[in-house]
Amino acid sequence: MTLAPARENVLAWLSDRVPAARIKHILGVEQTAGDLARHYGLDEAKARSAGLLHDLAKYFKPQLLLQMAQKEGLELDSVLEAHPHLLHADASAIVARDEFGVVEREILEAIANHTLGRPNMSQLSCTVFVADTIEPSRGNTAQLEALREASLQNLYAAVWQTSDYSLKYLLETRCYIHPRTVLTRNWALQMARSPERGNSTEKSIEQITS
């Protein structure tokens, strides 16, 4: 059992299971999550590890994802049952634990929360959640550049804006929206506006929404 598996072992495992473009994305999340963690005074090694491990189950078959979730005792709702790919985050955390021996709870939670988020998730989870959207290989649109700038101003505001970015895409493509995405967005907005957070929130929100 370990805090984090050897990086080369994870990359070797991934190379047999995901395409090169996905590995490029994974490495981008690893780097970006680590950079955000360092920027906010969090554990950079944990963030990088969670980023490296976050998509282990990305290409698992829908039935396998459902089976893993059921075996783990995860709560399944109608959206998850209709779209099992949303379970790949939870399944990736299971693989990180069972295949690579990761026992650090904060890392496992950051992996599990990277797709839908979760109200009251840790700041480490926030870095991976945001990094999954803004890592370099995602592109250089004006919206993404704004999110990247926001991510360095206020971490909670970045989670809220990342959620809005995802929701906009889901609405435009007429996809199902999992309630947790909305709950995460509202929680992050509340946190960003809280004066106890210690960031220049007022300025950040003006910059992000202008």
C-alpha cells in the first residue's frame, strides 16, 4: 500500500488502455493540478498524483463501470444508470486503490470528484476538477483562457466558472445534467463570495464575469 504509485508504472498501465491523445490530456492534468496546488499552498505531490490517476477508467465499458459502482456500494441514480461514463471518475479511484495501492483519502477523493465535483470537496479536489478542463491540450479558446486566468485568482470561483462552462456545453448539446454538477456550482459560488475565504474575491468575480 502506498501514498502514490510509481509514475512509470501508471504510465505503462495507461499506455495499454488509453489512446495517446488521452495520455497527453492526463499529463496535462497532472501538471496543471500540481501548478494550481503550488500556487495555493497545497500539497503539490498529491495533486499531481491525483491528476495522473484521474482517468484510469475512462475507457472502461459501461457495464463494467456499473458493476464496479454496485460492488463498491455507490449510490446510483437514473442519470448515472443511463450514462455510466459519468462513473469513470469513481471507478478510476477504485482502480487507483485496488490496482496501485493508493490509500491516501484526499487523493482518492480528488480522483472521484474530478467529473461532477461535490459540495464541500477539498481544495485538492478543486485543483483536479479545474485542471481537467483547463489543461493545455483542451485548446486556447477565449473561454478557456478566461478560466485559466480565473484559476489563479480564486480557486472556488474557478470551480464555479468551470461548472458553468460544463453546464453551457451540456445545455447546448442537449445532454443530461447530473444534479451534482449544479450542486457543485452553487456551493463553489457561495464559497467564492464568502469573505472568510481570504482571496480577493470581489475583484476576481468582476474579472471572471466581465
